Amino acid sequence: RESWLSLSGVGTAAALVRYLRGPVGVRACGLRTRASVQQSGATTTRPVPELEHRDKQADRDGFLGTMVGYFDPLSGLRYLLKARDGHLRSGELARTAEVDYVLAYIAYFSAAREGRTGLGDRYLQQARLRLGGIPGDLSRPHALDLMVCGVRAQHRGQWAEARQLLERSLAAYEQLGLRGSFEHQFSWVQRMHVDRHRQSVPGFARTLQEFRRVASEVEDSALACHLGFNETVYEIMRGRPERALLRAEEAKRSWPQREASYQRFLSQFFVLLPRVYLDDPADALQQLRAAIREHARFVPQRTMFGGDVLGLLAMLEAQTLELGDRRASLRRILSLAERAAHTPPLGRHLALRAAARALAARGKRKAALSWWLRAEALPTRMEQPIDVALARYGRGRLLAGEAGQALVASAAALLAMQGADPRMFDESGPRCLRAWLRASAAPDA
């Protein structure tokens, strides 16, 4: 069940390829996986040793492509393309379509700018053409189509549509007898992301509760990590950054830290996220930059979730600027915020608030107000009320007076409506709060 994740002694992508292409790896692929183990769910449902001779290599390439892609996307993509070519030569259009669905997911995941989903859309349409249209019967392609469309809707910030598609995908996998398969788990992870970014804390809590049951059934280390990552965010929403830090550290310990992988980067990223509300932003910023350098080949800031990374980079540096650290660069913070503003609506708004805070700390109140307005307008358009409330609060503190107090009160009411805790307003950490309030009250430069 976890052969692709728990291969002790297999670290680099090259070693993983050698292992899986050997006889032991083939046996593991055939005996330890239920259906298939796929990042996006596109291989055969039969164990590898039982495949017809003509399809064996193509199926193995598809299997390798997604498994290796988890550790090294470029290597994984190469194997997926080989698998697609092999299936085409064999005339296996359904299997070719399944690989196209995986490629569509990778294209959506790699689309770092808002609205840039054209490549994924082309792979999606190509898969449907091979199947003669949108698969309507209960089948793996049908479930895959729903899952990939759910990811596309999430990329676009269409929360209700994304949730509906992913729930239908989950139901299809369960009806196919694939509950607990990687495809089923992956759809769950995506649904959890949707509820997190939709920013209704009670709804997010219910999804986490359901997800815990699934995670306890399959005992998958990657699934447990994603549960830990999202519980970290939930604890922050509930105003408990200390508990968030403990949960993130627990998730990090559950994932091997010897070799670089995208999952390893995430485990390090989420440990640093609660530090926004705690202390020592300079140390946290140094650790985040080191993690990005170490995982540079995975370009974590250039995925559909890249706004999360850009946001944390910007906010931690803004905090060091508020504390008077001469190494902090206002220009760099504004550059990060501008980049984040054009990413999908999946964590980007932290960077915009960081820009507003940094400008206020430098006494540039008019420019700071402009960024606060922008930081409020973007999540308003995407129906992300917690981000709206946080930006409105910052704008109110900057304006002060009766108008400012009215904005602060409105922000507090909006945050409470979402079930979030007022401690979320303190995005400067205890050491920065006094400096930020002082800068907000100073006359404009």
C-alpha cells in the first residue's frame, strides 16, 4: 500500500527508478498496491506481473512516471510521456487517456499564474477525445475526469464547483471499489484544500474530521502529512499558533528528511508558517530561504500553490523590516507581493498584506493604504472572507480615527462569522506588533 513512499534506503529518483525496474520492485508494484498507486490515478488496475507482454513496459513507465514524479517531477514527466507513446502504439486508447489525465493534472499544478490553465485544458480535451467524449459511465476515466476538473476549478477559485466535482470523484472511486487507493486519497487531499481556501472554519473542521477517518483506514505516510499540514492551518485559524507549530513538527517528523522531495519541502514550509504569529522572523526567513534553495529543482514558488510560498517569504521579511533589520529589503517585499498577486487564489494574499505592512513601517502611508485596498479587493472577488477581514483590519489600523475603528469592528465581525479567532489579526508576532502600531500611527512621509 505504501511501497512507493516507504522504500527505506531508496532516496534519489534515480535509485527509486532502479529499484522499481528490478524484479523486487515489480513484485512490490504488483502485490502491494491496490488498483494502482498514482499521483493522479492513471495506470492499469491489474498487477504489473499479470499484464500482457505488449503493455507491460508502457504500464511500468506510467507507474514509474507518477511515483518518481512525486520525488522529481521532470523525471516523472519523462516516464509518463514514454508510457503514453507505448499505449498509443498498442492501440490502448483508454490507457493513453488515463495518462493524458495525469498530464493534465501536472499542467494545472505547474500553472503558477492565475487563469493560465490552457495546457492542462488541452490535455483534458485530448483525454476526452480518445474516449469519445466526456466519460459518463462509472469507470476509472470517469472518476479521473471529475478529479482533474475539480483541480482546475480549484485553480480558478471556483470553490463550490470544485467541491462538487471532487465529492463526485470520491463517490465514483468508492463505487468502483477503490476506497483507500491513491486516486481516492488524492481526491480527498484536493477536497481538503478547497475547504481550506474557501475559508469557512466550521466547514474546514468537518472536512478534517472526515479526512482523519480516511487517513486512519489506509495508514499512508503522505496522507498523514497532508492531514498534518492542513491541521496546522486550522489551528492558526483557531488562534492557536503554538499548537499549530507542534502539529507541523509532528507532520515533519513523519516524513523522511534524508533526501530532497517536494513533500519534504512542504514539511519544512508548514513548520515555518506558525512562526508568523510567534517570534524570531529573521531565523524563520533564513530557514525558508534555505529550504527553497535545497529544493530548487521542484520550484515550489512556481506551482499553483506558489502564492503560499511567496506570501510567507514576504511576510517574514516584512516582519524583519518592522524590527529594523537592515538586511530587509522593501523592494524585494514589493516584488514578492506583485508576483503573488498574479498567482492562483491559493494562499497569495499574505504577500499583499506583507507589502502593506512594510510600506507602513517605512512611513509610506498612502502607498500602504493602496496595498491594503488591493489586499482586500482580491479576496473579496474570490469569496475568501478571512483574507478580506485581515486586510480590512490592517486598513482600519492604518487609518485610525472613527473610520478606522469602523473598519476594525467590521473586520472583527466578519472574522467571527467564519469561526476564526481574533488572534489571526496579529500577523506580526509579539516582537513586531509594537513597532507596526507605532508606524501605523506616524504621519505620512
